[in-house]
Amino acid sequence: MLRRSLAIERKLNPTGSNVADRINNLGHLYAIRKQFDKAKAMFLEALQIMETYYETGHFFTGTVCGNLGATYLQLGQLGKARKMLNRAVEISYGYWGAGNPVTAIYLANLGKVHQAWKHFAKAETLYLKALGNINGPFGDLHAKTLMVVTLLRDLYAEWGKQEKATHYAQWLAGAE
């Protein structure tokens, strides 16, 4: 269905944001299926359209950068992941402003990059910022909030800060 929609959109406007959107959606579908190389190709194609034909700070460019960054993270390409996720955060701040839940997802993924590099203090800062962005609008028990709480619990456990890990483990236990 997505491929058919993409073919129609390409005929109507081959460089339009709708084409980039369909390509991004295909990339997301590949990522869900754990076909990260195919996802990366789709996100790169969508990003090329957005960079070539739309302004630098377009919100959808941020979306594509966030998806590409998350894909690079899954592929273990941490330097590329950090670059794309930093760009997604920058665009999101510029478009949505500070404290937006969309930004929180990018911040959490950027935290994962730093945690993989054992930059625990940087990961902690990013996760806590993400938690603040999500928890406010969504509350303590929202799935996105609990995702960041899980990241914090795991970070503190890996970092050897058991008291903090326990705090977030208890938060998660209260959500069950």
C-alpha cells in the first residue's frame, strides 16, 4: 500500500514533501521489521529530498533526521547516530520549542548513544531532560514516560548507582 501511494505521489510531485513522507514511512516499516539497512536507505532518500527542496529547519527534516539517527544507533554507527540526533534535537527545539515530547524521543536516543560510549553523565543529562519533556504533558504512567524511566534505571544499574536504579525500578513497579 505504501509503495502504491509513493508511486502516485512521485507522479504528482517527485520532489514533494509527500514523497519524502511516504519514503520515511517505508523506512519506518523496515525499521520495525529490523531491516535496518533498507530503513537507512529510505531515510537517506527522504532526507535528500528535504535538504534539497525545503528550508533547513523544516519540522519534517527533523523527523527524518531522528529516524535516521535511531537507525544508525541500531546499526552501531554511533558517530552518525549522534550527528543525526543532534540535528533532530536542534530542529525540534527551533520548530516546537523546549519541553516538547517530540524532542524527548530524540534526546532519549541521543542518550543511548552516549550510554553506549560509556559517557554516563552525558547520557543521564539527556535522559533527565527527555523525562522532563515527556512526563509533564503525558504523566507518570504514559508508555513514553516509562520508556525513559526504563532507560534511566538501566543507565544507573550499568553505572553502578544502585540507589538511583532502585528509584526508577520502583517507579516502573508502580506502573504495573
